Amino acid sequence: MENFLLFGFPFYKSIYLLKNRLRIQFFIGTAFSYIVITVQALSQYKVKLILSKAGRTNVK
């Protein structure tokens, strides 16, 4: 039992820290991808607005 406490506890703690680190990296990655997707959508929306304005001026 003492051997398990000596060797198992740090191992368990490292697995726990690794899980937390992976979870944080996953959260950062998903947040970054969401930001990229929103930026792309906004830029496409701006391009559509500019194109529609240009189309209106061309129609006139």
C-alpha cells in the first residue's frame, strides 16, 4: 500500500494535470476556431454589403 502511495499518487496527479492541460488546450482551440469562423462570416457579410452597394450604384 505504501508503494502505491509513493508511486501511484504522483502518476495519478500527472494524469490529472495532463487532463486539465488537454482540456484547457481544447477549450482554447475551440474558442479560437469560433473566433476565426465569426471573423470569416463577418468579412463575407461585409463583402456582400460592399458588392450590393456597388450593384446598386451600377444600377443607378
